[in-house]
Amino acid sequence: PRSNTNNVLFSNKSGEDRRLSLDLGEATAGSGDDEESAPHQVCTTLVEHDGVQNLSIVIGLPSGAVEGGYAFFVPGVESAEIELIVP
């Protein structure tokens, strides 16, 4: 649910050290001519094979309000992406 703390457990069964990341769109800082944007992403620490890591997140905007929406992904694994829908 939006604006509530949500916990996601990432269990790594890949045989390699991996992390779970969440793409929350773009974040902007500054104003006027000094405004810059950068990817807004959060992630777990690097998790070894058979390890588990918790990711606590709070999402304030619905996914439809963000261009491209939200998605969980594992860097370096193209097939490991899941769309996150926040009402």
C-alpha cells in the first residue's frame, strides 16, 4: 500500500553475489537552470548465494504518476525484472 512501510525479502539462489534493486523513476534536485535529474533507486546490500536480505520501502506516489512506473530488478540479470504496481 502507498505511504506505508513495506518489507521485501530477497532470497538469492543464483550461485553468484547479487542485490535486489527497486527503480522508483527519476529524482530531481535544484531549481531553474541548476535543476538536475538522476535515477531514484534503492537496493539491498550485496547478498551471497543462499543469503537473504530485507528491503524496507515507503512509496508515496502511485505507480501511474511516475513515467515508466516502478520495477524491481536484479542488476546484471536481464530476465529478473518485475513491475511494481502501486494504486
